Amino acid sequence: MLQLGQNYVLCLRTLDILQKEGATGMTIKVVKFGGSSLADSLQVGKAIAIVKADPTRTHVVVSAPGKRNALDTKVTDLLLGWYRLKKQGVYEEAAQLWTAICNRYFEIISGLDLGLDLRDDFAAIQDAQEAGASEDFIASRGEYLMAKIMADALDYEFVDAAKCVRFNSIKTASGHLATHDRLYNEGLTHSLVYSLMHDKRVVMPGFYGTLLDGKTIQIFPRNSSDISGAIVAAALQANVYEKFTDVPGILAADNRLVKNPRSITSATYRELGELAIDPSGVFHPEAMYPVQTAGVETHILDANNPREKGTVIYPDIRAPSLTPGTVIGIAARAGFSIITVYKVAMNREVGFVRRVLEVLEHERISFEHAPMGRDIMNVLLETSQLKDKEDYIVNRLISFCFADEVKIEDSLALISTVGRAMRDTAGVAARLFTALANHGISNRIIDQGATEMNIVVGVKESDLKPAVNAIYKEFFPSA
Ligand code: ASP
């Protein structure tokens, strides 16, 4: 029987996309500008020039104006501050914040010499606040106003995200979105986006949508307008999703560990998924899902140097081939523990692994990797998840799984060395381990992901920085 594996499904999707492109013949680029690229009239001017430079940049998604310098405050934070002060009845300080908010937009409008008048919009926000609008509504207005300016400057249609982005989930009591499901309703959102934006030139504010009632404004997590842009790109089956920011791309290593790491020039979504963290925080991890599943390419570009190539993220089946053995990036994180479970002849025991994982599941503990030997199973997980539970888990693994011995070791760091071209290439692991050995670093654990595009090593936390640098120098020698 035919197995519908991931690749096969992706192939079908891509075929579908190619057919649609062929049918419409129109090239669509969805362009997203982050807050730092819209911080003042100078930056907004650059963003406008970028859009105008390429007529295929048909759809634009914007953040709210961000920080103009390290000491500055983002407009979203000004809005939230204003909202909270008003609620507390601290009117004088609230009024100062309100003036600061309005001035941010006035500076952009006058700096760009636009005829736009936002006074009615400002008044509407104040009225809404008086009438009991939610915090999410107020937070969303930063993007709303920015999109109005951008639409005016480009002479594109303004489409309110409240008309098309629909959330499935609501905020939990802890203030986080319930993420067991996708945050937004993919089918409904895609059809609304398509019907409102297809065959048009549009600017849409990022960062928010509404609940399924179509009225209650709901924001995405902070710093995640990327998700809105990715949704539009996926719904329109764009040729490219361009995300403009203020750095030259996704870094190949964490710049807190490696000095001036280079940017990744080309990656696949799966490789980025294996890297698990984008140390530079340039592309919101949740934003990958829509574009990855729709087979849309993403380009991470620098708004200050728009001609530079930046990072291109390819759908997995369209990725160009690389020189065998190429490593694209190294991700590293401290704060891990390893649970080691010994049991003689565990390989012959039906259900042993399930029982071990059941013990963890019962405690609502998730894990990163679970490398195994014949008589031994290791479970790597974040130490914070074991807080106040270590003794219980050890005892439970012995009594419920009849393990011979259980140990928990803390203070580990995990380093993932990732590259799709590692697959079927001899010697990559040897180079990595030789680099570590040459620096006197021993690895506590090794796991080569099933995809063969990721070698994970666990080292002592104190070895994290030298280990990452040793691996980086080995695979990026000229950097
Ligand atoms: N303006 C929002 C924030 O500051 C969203 C974003 O910029 O991506 O979090």
C-alpha cells in the first residue's frame, strides 16, 4: 500500500502550487517589515523604496514602529504603558505617553511628506479605551496605524488583519496562548486572506487578528508579526516571503558564544527546525509553519542593505544541493539534564521505552532526545522540568519499569551541528569529534538525528563556549 509520507505530501503541495502559478502567471512577493525597519521616517522611507524597487512586491505586512536606539521604547510598549496607566487612573503620565505615541506617527508622516491625517484614528483609539477596549485591542493599534501610513505612502489598499486572521485559541489564565492547537484557524484565515487580497496590492498590519467571532481582537505573542506575514504568504501561495529586518540574516551560531559569526546563506525549513533555535531571534519559530507547509521560500533580508542576499530558506524538496559535508549552523543551549536508565536486555522487552516515557508523561515532562543502547536508554531534557521531581522520577522508573539502575546528571549543554549535506558524507562526525578532542573536551552524549542532518553532542556546561568555538572553527574555517 502506498504510504503517504511527509515528502509525498510536500510533493503534492508543491505541484499544486506550481500549477496555480502557471495558471495565474503572476509573481507575488509578500514583504514583511519589522519594527526596527519602521522606527522613524528615515527607516520607513527605506522600506517604501524597497517595495517600490520591485513591482512583484505586491503584499506588505508591517510591525509597529520599534526602537530608534537602544534606550528607546517600542510603540507597542508605549501603547501598553498608556493603557495600564489609564486603567490605574494615573492620568498625567498616561497623557505624556499618549503624546509620545502620537508624535512617533506624526514624525513619520511629516518626515515622508504624506498628506495622511490620522487624527480620527487616534480619537477612535482613545474612545475605545474609554469604552473598555481590551489590552489586546490597544496593543494591536501600533501595527494598525503603521499599516495605514504604509498603504497611503505606497498607494496600496489597506486591509485590516481583523477582517481575515482568525484565532482558534484564547489566552489562558497565565497569559499565554493555548498552543496545543495552531494559534490561528488556518483554513478560515487562508480563505479570508485569499478573498480579500488576491490580485491586489495590499498592506496589512501584523501581530493580530480576531477570535472566531470576527470581532474580539487577539494578538500573537510579542515580537511575532512574522507569523502574520507568513500566513499571508501561505494563503496567497506567494513565490517568496521576504522578511526585512536590521541584521544581514540568520546567524550560523550564537553571537554570545562565537565572536562575529557569519550569517547562514541558504537553509531548508527542516534544517532550521533541527537548529531548533535561531540564536539571533531573527525569524519567529512559529512563522515557519505556514510557509513551510505551503512550500513558500523565505528570504531574510537587511532593510539597510537590501541588495545583500541574506538568508534564503527553501522548502525541503526545492533546496539546492550543497558541497557534501557542509554544515549550515550550530545551535547550543545550556540547562539540560540526562536521565540514564539501565536494564539488562531491555532490547528484548516489549514496551519498555513506552513505560519510561509514560512515567515522564505522567509528570507532564517533555524531552529533546532519547538515544539508546542495548541495555541503556538516555533521556535528555531541560533541567527546569525536573524541579522537585528528581527523586520521584528515579523511584518511579525503578518501581514501574523495573529498571536496574537510574541516574540523573545535571549541568549539561547540548550542541546541535546541522547541515542537510551531512547525509551520506563520510567524515563529518570524525571532524567534529576531533575538533572537540583537540580542545580537550569530552562529550557526555552523542545523538545523530534520524534525519542524518544533525549531530547532537552533550557536553558539560562549563565546556559550552570552547566546544561551540571548536566546532565553529572546524566547519567555518575562514570565518
Ligand atoms: N509590535 C509587536 C511587538 O512589539 C509585534 C512585532 O513587532 O512583531 O511585540
